[in-house]
Amino acid sequence: ICKTRYRVMDFIGEGSFGKVAQCLDLNMGRRVALKIHKNNKHMVNESEVAILEKVRALDPDQNNIVKYIDNFRFNDISCLAFEMLDRSLWKLMEMDKFEPLSLAEIRSVTYQLLVAFEALKNIGIMHTDLKPDNIMLVNHRDHPFKVKLIDFGLALPVRKAKVGMTIQPAAYRALEVNLGLPLSESVDMWGVGCIMAFMYFGMNLFPSSCAYKWMKTVICLLGHPNDFQITTGKHSLIYFTWDECAQRFTDLAKTLESLLSDCPPLYCMYLLAGTMTMVY
């Protein structure tokens, strides 16, 4: 990639943003992970670099955040260099056929994530892209379940979070995002809760294929959003309607069966066991 410093050894990942290459840093004699962007829009890439420069002020080891090393352009392609880590939480669980983790393992990972997000809150940054792929094990053989938060490509300062904007992966998206309520660092805390459920059940707690089914599942498990949230929400009428007779908001579902027909077994177990109630 860069004749003077980085030698590409292997490509180890690919996503919508581009590719990740394992490289040898010829200056330092160490392996690094190089994020190579597909999108060469300068404003987008400069925004990520600006966030990373702000995050760089945090101690990456104490705060469980990936260490950012360098950024440069090669043949007009934006490249970002980071410390080399082990594998993602998703990859770990995939290798174990999505067997649930133990409570001790879940507790350890959750604590480290909370430390990371507390540090980001202190500098006014929202990550907005928490998912198992963006939680990396540092060295699972020598330090089991030591993790770091990665990928700040969609991160933004809290002051730039606008009501109604769509952020976060669908299965990890906070209620206030889907309803169109004011946004804050709390959306990342919702994501942490979803990660905890993913580790405990070996599957996502909320469906990602349809925002409407997502909302139905939230209602099943957590109850109906209150009237203030619904009346304030910019997107609320996608999911709820005003019942003139009952003088309250009701969701738009016609039958519980329409939800259960496409629900993963986990949701069905919750509903059929009667541990949660549907609110109409």
C-alpha cells in the first residue's frame, strides 16, 4: 500500500466501507491493521479522521479502545492504520456455533464496553455502530475475553446528533432512534444491552429484517412506549395510531400471530411462557 512504510501481508476483512489488510509497519517492525476505504469522499473520510484524532487523546489500553496509529492517502485512496488485534466477538461465537457465553465471560466483556463508552461520553462522542463485529478480542489465547471497541467510521459528536436521523445497526438500534426522539450517548447503552443479550442467547434479541417487527418485539418484551414518547417522536406514526374510542395510542398490528409467524424461537418462548405481555 505505501512503499515507504507499510507492506501488505494479507487481506483479513471486508465490509461496506472497504477492506482491512494485515500489514507490516516497516518503520516500527510491527503488524498493523490497515483500513482501506472504498468511498473516497474527502468529507466522509476527514470526519472519521477528526473523530479518531479526538479519541486518540484517550488511553487505548485503559479505556478498551483500538489504538489509532496513522492516516494517509495512496493513489487517492484513504487508508487508516490501527494496532493489530485478534478476532471479533462475532467471529469467536461463530467459531463456537453461537454457543452462549458464561455469565463470567459476559460480565467481563460488558464491563470493558462500559469503560470504553464512559470514556467516549467524557469527550462527547457517540459510537453509533456497536455490534459484535466491532468488538475485537485483543489476544484471546493469552488474555481471554480482553476486548477493545473498534470502527469509528460512523461515530459523531453528540452535538451533531439530529432528531430523526437513522443510526446504529437495525438489531442494535435504540428505541429513540426508531421513534425519532432526541438522541444522546444513551443510544450506545441500548447497544450494550443488545450485545449482552447476544452473548447470553447466542442470537440477536431484536429482529433486524423489518423495523415494524422490531417495534413489535420491543412492545412484547419491554412494554408500550408512553404517550409522551409517541407524541414527541418524529417517526411514531409509522408504528402507532390514535385510538379515539380508547383515547390512547395503539400499535398497528392486527394479530399477535402475525408477529409470531416470523419470530425467532427466543421471542416465541418469551411470549408463550407469559413472562411478557403484549400491550394494545
